[in-house]
Amino acid sequence: MVTEIRLGDVIRLKKKHPCGSDQWQVVRLGVDIGIRCQGCQRRVLLARSVFERRIRTFISRGPQQG
């Protein structure tokens, strides 16, 4: 099943970032998903398949498209 991902979503991943934060905001959509750490503002690109495996939960949802 494909997870609906929106720009601006704040998500919690399974593993923490080295800075200690586990909350990330989606900043880019496409084949790769760009996410920004909410603790240190570092940006990371993940393949969509890897991103979907690592999601634990959605903290807040971005605005609906359309």
C-alpha cells in the first residue's frame, strides 16, 4: 500500500538522528523524499521505499493538495 505523503508533514522515524531528535518535516517530494530534522535543521534525501519503511507515525499533516 502506498502512503500518502504531503509537503509539510511532520513525521517520527524509527531511529533518532545523532542530534537526538526523531521528528522530521517533509520538504521535497518525488522519487526521493527530502526531510529536515526538527532538532538541528539538517536536510536528508531518502529513497521513497526507504522512507516508507522508516516511518513510525505522523505527528502533523501538511495542507491537502488539490
